[in-house]
Amino acid sequence: MSKLKINIVIAGRTYPLSVNNTKEEEGMRKAANAINKLIAMYEQNYAVSDKQDVLAMSALQFASKLEILSLNKNDTNKEEMQKLNELTNLVKTHLE
């Protein structure tokens, strides 16, 4: 299967990329669009003189969202495991 060649524009710069399929292309384009919107928001709301600053803040925003989701998922998994263990113990006591 051949790779698709696409161009993604972030902060006014074009980046040529290769993707495996159209789903990956769509994901890349959506991500680039989200980054560009965030950059525009930072430029509009803050006195920013350097694109690198808004790119760094955008990267921090996206990375922190992923980390927070990961932490929340781990907490949820712990709670679910605890409840499953409680149910398992309850079933065991009734079967004995």
C-alpha cells in the first residue's frame, strides 16, 4: 500500500507529510486546523511577538489535555477494578 503525500499548513508554514490512508490524512488535517485556531486565539488575546511562543503554548495546551485525559482514565480504571473486586468477593461469599 502506497503512502499518500499531503501538505499541512501550520502557522503559515507548509509541511509536506506522508500518511498511510485517508483516515490518517483527515486526522492530520483536523489536528492542523485545531492548532491554527489555537494559534489565532493566542495571537488575538495576548501580545505575542514570536510565532514560536504561540506554537509552544499550543503544544503545551494539547499535551496537557492528553495527560489530563490519561490521568482521569487511570483513576476511572482503578475505581472500576475496585468495584469489580468487591463484586467478585460478594459473589464468592455467597457461593461458599
